[in-house]
Amino acid sequence: MKRIDLRKSVFEICTAEPEVAVILKGLGFTSITEPGMLQTAGRFMTIPKASAIKKIPLEKIIEEFKNKGYEVEEI
């Protein structure tokens, strides 16, 4: 099973598991696929921080990852 550690940056997670960027985009994080966004904001942004900024419930994000076959390591 694939694992996602929510303490890591979005950049680290998406570099290790490129499918995560597609999942996040589908959840409403549309800017994740913009050129350079992952290289800049993605280096310090975590999924929980992005969830709070975009007002997308973290529980919804975790549930989607689990539906896609990921094990989520929560904070």
C-alpha cells in the first residue's frame, strides 16, 4: 500500500507519488498543476495547511486518498 505522510511538504509527496498532484487537483487544489507552483509554494506547503487555506475539509482529503489506495499518516 502506498503511504502519504501529512507532515511532509506537498513537493516531497508529489515528487515521490506524482499521482497525488492529480488527486489534489480533483479535490479543488487547481493551482498545484500550474508551472512552477509545486517548485515554489509546494516546498513549504503541507496538505493540512493547504486544506485550511482552501477551506477543503482535511477529512475529505484523507478519505479520497484512502479511496485511491493510500495509507495516510496523520499528524
